[in-house]
Amino acid sequence: MDSASFKTSSENEKGPSHKKTVAYAPEDRPRPYTRRTIRDDNLDLHET
């Protein structure tokens, strides 16, 4: 169980980083781009 907890910490650290990108993405690009950013986030999560 300790191992799982450690993994969550790593994911949590990556979470805020990705969220920051999505935060400025919508402002820089139209709405459709925001959706694309979320898709990239999902891909990154799968890759990890």
C-alpha cells in the first residue's frame, strides 16, 4: 500500500503542472484548443 501512496504523490505533482498549461491555453487559444489540451493531459497520464 505504501507503494501506491508514493505513486499518487508523483501523479499529484504532475497534476498541477498540467493544470497550469490548461489555465493559460484557453486564454491564448479558442475553446476547441482547450479540449485538445485536456486530451494531451489524458495521453500523458496513460504514458506515465
